[in-house]
Amino acid sequence: MEYNEKYFKASANKKARMVWIILLVLITLGHAPQIGKGISAGNFIIMILLGWLPYLFGRIMCKLNGDDWLKYKEVVAIGYGVFYAYTICVSPFDLAFIYIFPLITMMVLFNDYIFLIKICVLNDAVLLLSALIFYIQGTIPAGYANDLPLEISTITLCYIGCILSVKHITSSNDALTGSIQGNLERVVNTVNKVKGASNSIVDGVTVVRELADENRQGANSVVESMNKLSDNNNTLHDKTMSSVDMTTDINTQVQSVVTLIDEMVKLINESGQHADESSHELVKVMDTTNVIADLSSQVEQILGIFSNEFQMVKDETSTISGITSQTNLLALNASIEAARAGDAGRGFAVVAEQIRQLSTNTKSSSERIMGALGNLQETSEKMTSSITQTLTLIQELLTSMAGINENVTQIATDSTQLNGNIQTIDHAMKEVESSNQNLVDNMSLITEVMGVMTDYVSDAEDTTKTMLSKYEETSVNVENIEKVVDNLVKELGSGGFMGIQDVTKGMRIALFVKDAAGHTSEYNGIVSGTIDNGILASMNTSSLNLKDKTITYCMQISVANEVYYWEQAQVSIPKNSPAGTYQITVNTTPSVMNRRKYARMPIHNLCTVTFTDSNQTIDAQMLNISGGGFAFKSPERIFMESKGKHITLHLKAFPLEGQSEQSATIIRCTNDEGTYIIGCRLDADNKDIAAYVAKNYKE
């Protein structure tokens, strides 16, 4: 049971009050039947008032000041002492003096032998005073003179026994307390060491858990990568085999192409020979064509001469036709003149007739000659046109033949060049054939290597899965260690070894306000200072209703890896303090539990880290975050010496509104080939980040 001074004082007062009321009831009931016989009604009433009024006064004062009221033992001693003094003076009973014994037992409850000595002196004085009163009144009972010393001696011895007992118990308790304090100091030192060790264990377990989580995430990533690598390896193997097949086909096709190129070389050589022969033939044809062209030119010249002479014949024929017409006209005139002359001109008329007939025949011959000449002219014109067209065609043929000769010459030249190129291609194809064969050999070797790689990947995947199972086993063992440490922390907390004295400035506090209706409001703040049995806190509110006595306050503070929770706390406003500052005191030990462990979500946001003690700011990159902490990496070596230091983290482009700035303590640092991986614990669990991670990340 936890020692609580107020509780034991209240318990002593309650027990004394219980004995007091029982004694009053017994005395009241014992003297009531003696009214009018051994005690008057007035004396009985006074006795009752002297007994019950002090009792009621003490009861009221305890109600007002609490059951642990320090002055209650004086009220009991004085009130019951007055009642006892009056009772032994008016009581008809000879043994009334024993009414003091319950008071002696009540005084023992207060464990104050000095006070008992004072009460003993007063009690003896009361007995002597009562004897004096009896003597003055002349009402000394028979044998009282002999009984009085015995009564005083008995009561005094009873007090002495109680005083010695209380003193002995006090001395024994002091010795025991001293021994307990000595042992307690050792226990406290041991507990402090255990607390430090448990914090170190929790820190170590937290680091192991974080590393296990990170390794598990890495192992899962490796397994996933291995699966992808295995799939890709299988695909690559299939593609390699397909490439081998295609390379074999290509090799076959290359060989076919080489054969075809050899045939092409032969054909091109033959084509070159044919082109040379064709060139010679074309030269002969062109010579013949040139001769024909020359002959055609001569024919054209002859036809020109013929045409000229034919025109001259035609002109002469026209002249003859004209002469014939004139002759015919003369013959007609001669006939007319002969007829006019009569018989004298008859002979002339015969001659004229003959001339006319000759002229007529001549005209007919001229007309036939003109017709023949016309036909001959037409034929000559057609022949001339044909010869002209023939000359044109011959000229075009000469031009075409010249072009053909050039083309054939070019073909012969191109064939020679093509033959050289084909020879080069043939040489290149043979090199390709050789290279392709090497490629086939290399692809076969790659296929073998891929087979070995597949075996290695399979082995690596099995090894990674085994490592993953070990990480799972490690995680289970870590959880078991955490449970053991958690139970130890709870035992230390319930044993009073963990309390408000562990709270320091800068820690996060949550204040829970419960009203009479059962509604609870939560306010957050930071510890700004410490006092005896309490703290000063800067809260995010300045409007707490401290006048409402029905409101109760509970307090939760994150202390390193533990959460301290007080069911009852007293809240007040310290003098001359800024708005939002409250004084919170507690009189009990807290319930203690380890902080929760949250899932970690990988993130890669850029961030800055500021050391609280020096305000030095360093750029870094996030690795992961959770509701209880985070990890980041940096190339700065300063973090190797920063374990236990407090920092402020500023996250860049963090999607959770209002959570870009976090305060934390560095608990680990690992050197990864010049890049330092730093793990941090938040000052208090962040429920918003925990909910964000739970919503957006699944392992």
C-alpha cells in the first residue's frame, strides 16, 4: 500500500471519532436510568451537552477542513477532558474514573507521546480537582480517600504504559524508517538505474524494431525485385533462345544471300560482257544509220532537183497549152476567113481544120500531161514528205542511238562498279557470316550464363525469404521484449518510482477536461517549468473554467519512451504568468505505459533539420515516417555525434496539412558508406500522422 500522510491522519481522526461516539452513547445510556436517583436531571443534561457538543464541533470542523484536520486531536483531548471532568464529579458510579481509558486509547492513535504526557498531567489534575470539589462540598464518598491514590496511580501508570509504548513504537519506527530510507535510497538508485536501463532497452528495442522494419521493408523490396528479376530473367532467357533461333535463321539466310550474291556476280559479269557486245553492235548500227542518213540527205537533194525540173516541165507544159489555145484560135480564125473566101480558101480551110485538130489533140495531150504531172507532183510531194519524215525519224533514231550508246556505256561502267561493290558486299557478307557464327556461339554461352543466373536468383530469393522469416521472428522477439519492459515500466510506475519528478521542460502535455455531463475535451501544450509535485505548462487555450468545481482534470505527458497518465490533477493559474500558462499539480503516482508502435511509411520528401541547442540547420532527405517517429538521411557527419539531441524537422511538400513541422529526439545514427541514416522519436505520438500512414500505406 502506498504511504499517504493525509490518508493516515484522516484514518486516525475517523477511528478516534468512532471510539468517541461509542463511548458517549454508552455513558449516555448508562446514566439515563439514574436520573432522579443518583444524578439530577440538570446535571445529566449538562453532562450530555458537554459530551456531545465537542463531538459535533469536531465533526463539523473535519467536514470543513477535511478528515485529516491536524487540530482534531486537541478537540478530542479538550472536549472529552471537560466532559470527563464533569462526569466524575456528578456520576453516581464509583468507577467513573475509568471513563478516561478510551481517551488514552484514542490518543495512542495520534502517535504523539508528548501530547500523551500533557493529557496525563491534565487527567491527574482533574482527579485532584474532583477530590477538592468533594471535600469542599462535604460529599466525599466512603473510602474515597483510599481509592483516590489508587485511581491516580492506575491512570498514571496506564498513561506511562501508553507513553512508553508510543515512544518505543516511535523509536522502532524511526530505526525502521532509517533502515528503510537507507535501503530505499539503494532501491531508488537501483530503480533509477533500472529506469535508465529500461529506457536504454526501450531505445535499443525501438532502434532494433525500426531497423527490423526497415530491413523487412528492404527484404520485401528485395523479394519483389527478385521475383521481377526472376520473371525478367525468364523473359530474357526466352528472348535469348528466340534470338538464338533467329540468329541461326539469319545465319542460314546469310549463307543463302552469299550464294545469291555469287550468282549475281556471275550474272553481272555476263551482263558486262553482253553490255560490251551491245555497245559494239550499237556502234555498227549507228554507223549504218549515219550512212542511211547521208543517203537520205542525197535523196532529198535529188528530189529537190527533180521538183525544180518538174516545175520547169510544168511551166513548159503550160506554155504549150497556151500555144495550143492560140493555135486553135488561129485555126478558127483561118476557117472563118477560108469560109469567107469561099472556094478560094477551101484548101486553106482544110489546113486550118487540120491545124485545129492538131491543136485539139495537142491540148488533149497537154491536159493529160498536166494531169500526169499533177499526179506526179502529188506523188513527189508525198515522197518528199515521207523522206522528210524518214530523215526526221533517222535524226531522232541517231539521237536515241547516241543516248542508248551513252546508256550502254554507262551500264557497262555501272556494271563494272557494281561488280566491285558486289565483291565488297560478298566480302562483307562472308565477314557477317563469320561474325554471325560467333554471335550464335556467344548467344549459346549467354544462354548457359542465364541458366546459372537463374539458379543464383532462385537461391538469392530463397535466402531473402529465409532472412524475411528471421526478421519476422526478430520482430516477435522484439515485441516480447517490449511487453516485458512495458510490464516492468508499469510495475515501476505503480510502485511510485516513476512520477512527476521525471518530467522536464519541453515535454509535450495533454490535458483532458471532463465536465459533469461526462464530456471530455483535450488541450495540448508544452511543459515550461517544474515545481514541487507539479509543472508549469503553456497550453493551446487560455479559457479553462477553473471556477467550476464539478470539472475534473486528467493529465498525460510523454516522457521519453513512456506515457505518464494521472487520473486526477489540480489546475490553477500562477501569478504574473502569460495567458495560456497554468500550474498543474498532482498528489498521486501516474499509470505508466510504453508508447505505441506505429507502421512506418516510406517517403522521399526533402527536409531541413534544425538543432534546438545551436539553431544549426542542415538539408536532408526523408526515408520514412510514422505516428511515433521518422528517419532521414544526410551526408553530414555531425549526426554521428548527435544521439540524444533535440531537433525540429521541417518537411517540404508534405501533403498532410499542419504537420510539416515536427519536434523529435535523435535516437540512432548509422553510417552507410558516407551517408548517415538518422532515426528520431517524436516528442509525443502524432495521431494525425498515424492515421495518414494507416490510410495511405499498406505493407
